[in-house]
Amino acid sequence: YATFIQKQKSLESFIDELFEDEQRYPLLNFFNVTTFHTSNPLDEFILKIQNLPYADKTYPVTTYLLKRLDDCMNIHYLYSIVVFINYLIEKFNHRIKRTDAMNIKISYYLTQDADRDITGKLFDDFLDAWYALTLEEVRYGCQTFKFKRDLPKEKYAENTSMAMLLLTSSRDDTMILPACLKTIADLQNEIFNYFHNTIETTARTKRKRVPLQSIRLEHVLSLDRNFLSRKLIDDSLVLNYQYGKSKDIIYDYEEIEITLRNMISKLVLIDTDKLNLLTYQFELYGNEASLINEVRARIEQEPLASDDRTRLSRLIKTMNPDDILHYLGSLDNIFTYIRTLAAERLRKDMTVQLFIEKFIRSKSRLNDSILRWTDFSAVQLRYIIDFYEMFEEIAFDQV
């Protein structure tokens, strides 16, 4: 009969038939037949802890996170998304027109742009994270959006405009991006607040807050099923070697609880109140305060002399509307370079032309007219804000 069982069923069934013959097989009870190395023990662990009496009080962090595990796994992807978004802001802020962002596909910047190697690597990380998210809806303020990805992953770049990945103040389809960032950050903040309000209630240390766009990898919760499964197998379970119980697994609930508490204790509260948004080229009006303040912080500003103001004003009024807009866009671009330089590298008597020649290696994002108008390019940096505001006033009147 044992031979018949061996042929018809698994080795496990065959061994079960011989358990009683200890004289013939004295070491059989040490031969454990289990599938935990080939299957995921996490599901069984979750089931057992759910049925454990008073588990929510004995192991509160474990039960809290396991109930929200699918949502918590999204937090891990926040960092890759933020890194790519910050890179695009640094690359395109005040340097890309709204129409270009709406019409040019992402694939162009992955294949034709001078920075395609850097862009490609960061985009791949972003894309993996974006398509790994399991969110069904996202929220921004009082607005709720369905989180859908209608395109296959491999066709995303060639069918999606760059505008969809730029963090702006626009209230259209591009709102999905900031809503996604805020929703994921709020998930971590819920866990952070639960831990400090319920578990670590005696801690008197100030809770660390980090702006959303300043987070580092160690700031976000990195929790997924693979991590928990590895932790269970490596440190948190043993096989029951009692005779006849070779398939039973004994879990170390304390080890998992301590591990999860240590993970959460290192997290930060993510500040989502203020986002650093991208401004499209030629759309600085009404949004220039922060950029102009950064220029003022690096170069002490002075008003133009009355004669110079009159002369330059007359010259601006002779320009056609397109030239005025293009020149304003180039000034926006110059401002973005000024704010990235240390103040000691800038001299008040440095002219616009000298600044461009010294600090702006790529002239592709500057309009050709920036140096053609010699009276404008001779303006010193100490007057550049007054010059810009005068240019802007005339643009409002004439354009």
C-alpha cells in the first residue's frame, strides 16, 4: 500500500503513511516537509494574527499596518516620483512655453534632447513607480480624481505630453500629479501620527517635518510584501519539530512588531502645504515674487537713472509684440541662472551680456534678440529688476 501511495501521490503523502513506524524510520521526524520556501508565508501570517486574541492591543503596529498594507506599499514609490518631478522643474522652470509642453511628447526629451541620458534614467524610475501604484483615487484639497492609467506602460512616453509631468498651478488634467503626491504623502502622515499619538505618547522630541519636495529615500516608509516575507523567513519563524507536526510554522510576532515600530520611528512628517511649482516661460506675471526676491538676495538692486529709463523705455516701445515677449522670456531665463549662483560670484557692475557669456553655456533657451539689442545687453545686473519691471509694464500696455 505504501508503494501504491508513493506512485499515486506526493512524497509528503508517502512520508505521512510511514510516520508510525519509528523503529524502521527513527530519524523521520527530523525530515520536515514544508513549502514555505517556495510559497509566501505572509498570507498565512496575516490570517493567524487576525485570529490571535487581543492582537490589536498586543501587536498594535503590526495589525494597523497589515490592515492597510496595500495602501502602505504605495508610499515606497513617492521618492522616485518626487526626484523626477524636481528634475523637470529645475530643467524647465521659466524655460518652456505652455504650448510646447502641451504639444511635445515625453519621448522627444528621451531621444532628441541634449540631457536625454539623465532624463531617461530618472524617467524609467518614475515610470516603474507610476505604474506600480495601486491607488484608485487621489485627492487635492476638496477635489477627488480617479487614478487611471489608460495607456500601456511601454506606450506612455510616446503618447503623453510633457505638460502631464510638470508640477504647475494649472487646474486641468495635470492636477492628477500633485493630487497623487499629496495623497501618498498623507498616507505616510497618517501612519506617523498614529504611531506618535498612540504608541510613542511619552516621547517629547519635536516631530520632524520635511517639505514634500525635499524628502530623501530614508524619509519614506519602504514596506512591501517581499520585505515582510523575507523578514518572516529570515528572522521571524521556526518550524515545529515536534513529531508529526513538520508542516507547522511558529511565528515570532514580537520580532515583526519591533521591526515595524523601528521603521515608523524613523519616518518624518511630510509637509504638503506648499509645493514648488513650475512657471511656464512668458508667464511670470503675477508669479514673479519669489524669483525676483532670490535675485535681490544675490545682487543689491538699484533703480535706473531717469535718463536711462526714458531711453530704454522708448526703445522697448519700438519693438514688435513678439520681440517684447521673447525678450521677457529670456530675462526670466536669466533670473533662473542668477538664483542658482553664489552671491560672491556676481558683481553689481556686471552687464547682462557679460553674465550670459560667463554663466550661460547653452544659449538654446535664450532668444536671439537678447544680445542683438545692445542697449539692453549693456544694462548692469544692479538695475535688472527695475529694467524687467519696466519691460513688463510696457508689455502689459502693448501686448
